[in-house]
Amino acid sequence: MGEIEKNEFNLNISRYVSTSLDDNIIDLNVVNKKLVDLDRDITKAREAHNKFLKELGLSPI
């Protein structure tokens, strides 16, 4: 009751209950590792693809 009185008897819910959502915490080390791994996989795939292109007499990408 003291808090309600302090808020001049305003019963607006937002004065007493937070409706905001917690921010998602992003672990940049995890994100960086995923990006490095993806880049490595892309490089391997490109090398394999270029090998096939070379066998076909085509220009590599």
C-alpha cells in the first residue's frame, strides 16, 4: 500500500510490473568461431569445386 500511495494511487500496471524483455546476450567468441569455421568450409568447397572445373577445362571461380 505504501508504494501505491507513493505513486499517488496510480494503479497503472507498468508502474509495478516491468514488461520489457531481457536482452539476448551474444557470445562474440562463439559467433567468431562459427564464422571462422564457415569460412574454412567455404574455402574447402571452393577448392574442390575448382578442381572439378579444371578437369572440365573451365575457368575456376
